Amino acid sequence: MGVVVTKKYVLPNSALICSLFALALVVTPARQAAAQQSGQQVVLKSWSLSWPEPREIWRILSRDLESLGIKLEIKTGSIGELFGQIIRKHNPYHMVTFTWGGTPDRLEPSYFLTEFFHSSRATPGGKNFGYYVNKEYDAVVDAQFEELDPQKRQILVRKAQEIIARDNVIFPVYHRDYVQVYNSKKIKGAISTIGSGVGFPYLPWTFLKAEPTTDLKVPRLVNRLSLKTVNPFGALNAQSTSWMKLMYDTLAKRDQNAKLIPWAAESWQRVDTTTYEVVLRGGMKFHDGKPVTVEDVKFTFDYIKKWKFPLFATTWKNVESTTIVGDRKLRLKLVRPFAPFVANILHEVFIVPKHIWKTIPESAGVANPMNWPNTVPLIGSGPYQMVERKKKEYFRLKAHKNHWIAPKFDGLYYIYIPTTEGMMAMLERDEAEIFGFTLDASQGKKLAELSHLTMVTAPSQGMTEIRPNVKMKPMDDPAFRRAIQHAIDRKKMLDVIFLGYGIVAHNTPITPLLKYWNNPNIPVVEFDLDKARKILKSAGYTWDDKGRLLHP
């Protein structure tokens, strides 16, 4: 059913007897293990973040799986452990829960379809930690990258979703809304955007267009996440890269409706299937007053190509060369046709000043530019400049008043608070103006009872999922995975955890909010324990006299 577990080899007759003997030696232990497992209770080892949301998911799911006779062993850990144990190393668990935020790259369908399910990502360090391998699927995803006709690409994107829904290699749960609060007595004109609300920097239009109503010109924002680095080439998580985009301009940006628009680029056009011309906006300046030139843009792309930074793998794998063809015009030659060129390259690449980075890493005494801690104040060309930072405590930004969209604030003060309760307390006591993370709806409503605070909600293209490891028994059984789908009460989870603020996921990671890309023929998987039990019975699973589910 699309999951490749073994390979078939055609052997020459002269080697057949010896090879069969050798094969028996190799396969027999596995057969013995399977035989020992047969008749034993089904036990699923699962991994979860130690946050309240996934804990509640597993509390609800555990009860329903237990009613099917399935025993769960759940290990919890930090987000660092998740990336260490599950993504960077071999994933030894049957199921993993994780929540993916609403970063702009996830508005482009290729993110989930490639990173989660393409066989090239089914390696340590890749996000295909369910180890799904399907040549048919890979071919469809590869084809959609090169299809420049939007309607034809839509068909391919929807076909890819159809395949993973058929194979049940992900259990999407819901797309939660972001719930945040801000001080509406001190800030007016706040703009809530998809995947960001007013407090995340992904689509940071509140930070660009809102304005103060009092003498407090530098609003204070609290967040439970600290920046790992302020090096734009070494920022590997969404939190760091998104704040970097306020300090370093990109050629394209998404507007408050999530539509791609020119930003540091005045315009772009496709010359042929593998060539684009980009016209740089005129009059731009870096924070140190030096002009932003087309030489800086070319240097940035060449620098990425030379050092092959992991963050910009899409860029250096797809951009073959850059050539200056005018005072403000750059020509980019691609390796192949690449449909998400604007979304995945122009929107993602930071423009750095050549006059600072051209001597890095040599002058900094480091082996790789990623290892340079970067110097505060940072020099970019974005609407804000970082002027002060104390790691794991705070950083301060100053508005770049020469920017073509100069912020109406004089700056921003980001305060790291490790707990939600601590962040809420600062908003309550009027010691912060913007909640920069996300709340449960009940928490947001409680804060909004205070006269100076307003609650906002924003839908998200992010997703909460349960991912099965299809290499492990019994998750390698398509029927078993299909049964588990029907044992997940998605609506109850959304209602209990977020008071219904969000959308129950269909059997695809792409939210129905993205109507152009979402496959409308893929429904929500109905919660039906009787149906799950019938599927298991038809697949040869049985129950003992204590109601425990047994392996076939």
C-alpha cells in the first residue's frame, strides 16, 4: 500500500543455493522475532512533548486505544529532545506527536509534502521520521516542483495528498487558532494575520503598522522562546529566522493577507523556465547608512552557494548562478524549473551587507560563517535593528526610520519568560504590552476580562499531528494504521484543549484554509471505535479473554 519495506533481487542460477542459505541465516532471526510477537498484546511506544497540549492529546487517545485493547507506553521530553532523538537520530517510537507552527513557508504546499513524506527526507536529520518510502509519491512531488502552470501544479499537489491519505502515513489532528492578547489602551491598529496573530513575527504587520497611543513608544513583548543565535546564516529554527527577517530584508514578503508581494525587490519576472530577473528597490540603506546595492544581493546568493548553509539548502540546490545585468538588476539562473521560486527563495533569503560579511569567517577566527556569533548592533537593512541582547533574557530592537515602511514604534523590547503563567502575569500587571506566544482560549478570555487587554484569534496553516513510524510493527500494517485513524477523536481534542478554536484536520497536513492547494475530496476521518475494531478483526488481530489486542 505504498510503504516499501523490502526489495526483490534477481539472482543468477549459479549463486542460488548459496544465496538461499545465506538469506535463511539473515531472515530467520527476524522470523523468530515475529513469531514470538504473534499472540502477544499490542504495545505502542509513543513520544510526546512535555507540554500541556500533547499531554492532553495522549490522555484522550490513551483511553480510546485502551478500549481497543492497545497498551500505550508514553515518553515525554523537551523540544530539544524531540529534535535530538526523533529527527537527528533514529526514531525508535511507534507514534510521535508534534505541533508545527504557522510560519510562512508552510503556506507553500511543498513544505509538508516534501519534508514529511519524500523518501529523501527519511534519513537522520530529515523530518520524514515516519520513514515513509513510496516511489509513486516521490515522482508526483518531484513533478509538482517543476510544474510552472499553477493549475497543473494544483492537480499534482492534490494527487500527492490523495496518496498519503490512502496510505495513512500521518494522523493529522487539528489546525489550532492562535490566541493572543495585547494592550489595546497603549497600542492601536494591531493587525492579526494567519499563522502569526499580533505577537508572532512570521507575518509581522502589527510591528510594522500598529502605533502607540501613549508615551510608551517601545512596546514590550513576552515570549517563552529565546533566540538561539542572531547569525542570519546559522538561525535554524522558525523563531530565530522570523525575527531575522525584521532585521534583514528579503526580496519578497507576504502581506497581511498572506499574498506574496515585492519587498526589497521592486519587481521580478521569469525570462524562461529556468531564468528570473529581479529588480532591486532603489534608495535602500543598511542600518549603518551604506546603500544596499545589487552587488550585496549577488554576494548574498554567491555566499550561500559557497558555504551551503543548511537553512538555505533550497536556494543553493536550485540557484545555479547569479549575474548582474544592470544597476539594480540581477539575473538568477536555476538548475531546473522551480515552481515555488518566489515563496521558497525570494521570500527566504536574507540580504546581508557585503562590506561586513566578505571577510567572514577569516577575520572572525571561525571555520564557518555559521559559527560567527555576529556583532550587536546587527547591520542589515530591515525595518528594525537589534541594538542590544542578553542571551536567554532579552533583546532590544530600534526602528529603522529610513526604511520604506518605517515602523511607527521607536522599537521593540523582547523579554524571554519561560512559562505561560509568567507571561500572563506580566500582561496582567501592565509590565508588557504584547503576548508573543499563544494561549489556550480559556487563558485568553481570562486576560481579556481586564479593561486594558484585548484578545485576538488567528487561524493557522500550522498543524498538530501524530506521526506513525511505518517501519515498526504493527505500524507497518496499513490496516492497523487505518484502524488507529478511526480511534482518534479529533473534535474532542480540539474542543477540550482549545475550546474549539481551530479546524479539525482532514486526512492531509494541508489545511482547508488553503483552498487552492487543499484536496477537497479528502474528508475528516470519522471517530468510530466500532469501525476500528472491525478493521482490526478483518486484518487478523484478535483479543484475549481480558480484552487485550493481540498481534496476528
